[in-house]
Amino acid sequence: MTTSCISIQPVKAPPAASPFPLDQWYVAGFSSELTDKPIARTFLNHKVVLFRTGDGQFAALEDRCCHRSLPLSCGTVEGAGVRCGYHGMLYAPSGQCIEIPGQERIPAKAKVKAYTVVEKDHILWIWMPRTEGSEPTTDAPDYPHHNGPRYKFGSGNYHYKAPWQLIHDNLLDLSHLGYVHLKTIGGNARLHMNAEMKVSTEGDQVRVVRLMPDSAPPPTYKAAWPFGDKCERWQEIEFHLSHLRIWTGAVEPGTDAIDDPNRGGFHMRGFHGITPETDETCHYFWSMASNKHPDMPENIDEVIRQTAFTFDEDRVVIEAQYKNMLEFGEQATWTDIHVDVGANRARRIVSRLLEQQHAERMADA
């Protein structure tokens, strides 16, 4: 009787699935936030430290010293990189350790994961790769309204105890303004709910256009522009996976058409970078750019103050919504109404990207 040996190869486990689309640019913050100290943030369940070197280079590393795992965000920023606050190991933007105090030899494995981060139009973008170390396949998005002479802008950020797609839903459906934001950008609730709305999809983008002629100007508009009893309002929303661009405003009746791309009047151009932190929390990086009437005082500070107030109101609503969803569990089914078209299309885009990602992940296994 003969016996033979059978070589059994271990089954290769597929890479861990991500609940978020990868190989994408996400907003990491604003360049003005990086001064002389590192910033700790979590993006898509990955702990990251952000910093700017002495020569102005922006960097993003895994927030962990390879020696004893102290967060590098507990350290200090120096000319060449970030120094760990435990034993002083210095890391370059590449993630490689370049100095160990009291030791000349630096092991090759003394390094941490580095992410590609770029600054563009005052916005920090971080590339979240599907495969560690892979290079970006596209350029980071442009946002020219931060630099144009027509507008001045201010910015801020929020931390949400709610998943990122609930913020997508909120921003793609501005019919809620008449109920949630009565003191600032709201206005007649019935007019909002019955506004003419056009929704279109192109690739991974959704566009929602809402027109509200013969509208009473809300408080923010009246404070910034010499409107009378009526104005012609518009709301144009562009959904991109990592951010939304919302152009709202109004013209005085009898002047420009509200669908003219070169219309005048009062403008508010909002940038909304929605970046997942974890499955149940997210970052909300926002800016608002606005113009001023030639016969009125500078208005950007008041516009920013009122914008922040509206976002405070949104956060209360969305976090209460999510808390209720958790408490009701499977009973918390949703009934769609006519204003949900844009939000539903955005959710389908995210689902499609995740399905494609899953198929690629299994093919790589």
C-alpha cells in the first residue's frame, strides 16, 4: 500500500470589507485648521493624524507610533515632520521614521501608513484607497468659489452622532427649511413643499433644482440684501459622493431670471464635505461664500453666523432622528414622499459603488 502526501494550501481570506466607497477623495478639513499642532481625526474607521510641516507640506499618517502605539497626534510638529510625544521618534510625511533619539540606526520597518492629502481651494482632501499605498486615480475636486473676487467665505465643522447618509438626505431635500429654519433661511413652508423641482442624474452625481418665485424673503436674505416684500428664490443642489454644493439665493422681482446662470442678486454658495468617521458618526466640514450689495455693509460675518445657527438646528433634528431609528429598530420603516427623489438617487449611487467594490474585493480574494 502506498501513501501520498497532499499539499493543502491555506485559503486566502478576502480583504476586510469597508462599509464606505474607497478609492475616493474625502474632505479632511480646511487648510486653515493646520497651524503648529497635529490634529487627530478618524476617517472611514481609520485613525489619522493631520499636520503641516515647517516647509508648508500637508501630511496625513496613521495616528500610531510604531514603537509603543502612542497616538502621534499627542506629539509635536517640527520642520521635517511629527515627533512622537513618548520617546521622540520623528516621522516624515512619507510615514518613515527619520530620527530615533539616542540611536543612529533606524530600522526599515520603523514606519507607519501614510495617506495622500492635498490642499486645493483652502480645502484638505484625503485619498482613501482600496489597496494600501495605491495612488489616486483622479485629481482632487476643484471649488473655485473660495477664491473668486465675487465672494467672501467663512468655514467651520461639526461632529455628528449619526451616519453620513442622513446628512445627504437632509441636504438634498431643502423642503425642510420652512419647518426647521424659520429664524434664518426658511420662509413659507407650504411654498417650500410645493416648489417646482427638477432632479437629474449623471454618473455618480445627482442634481436637484428648486425654483420659488413670488417668495417672501427669509430673515437671512433681508439682513444681507435690500429686498422688499417679495423675491424670486432658487436652490440648486449638486450631490457628489464626498461632498455637496448648494447654490441658493434670490433676485428682486422684475430683474434677472432665477434660472439664468449669470443672474445677479443675493447668493449663498455652500460647500458641505460629509466624511464618515465610523459607521454611526461623521464629520461635517462646511463653508459658505456670499456676495454683498454695493449699498449695504459687509455681510459675510452675519451670513456665517446665521449659517452656523441653521446647522445647529439641523444637527439637533438629525441626531434625534438617528436616536429614534436605533430605539425603534426594524419598526422604523420609512414612507417616501415627493421630496425624497434626490436623496433616494444618492443612496442608490452609494449602494452601487459598494456593490462594485464588493465584487472587486471578491475577485481579488
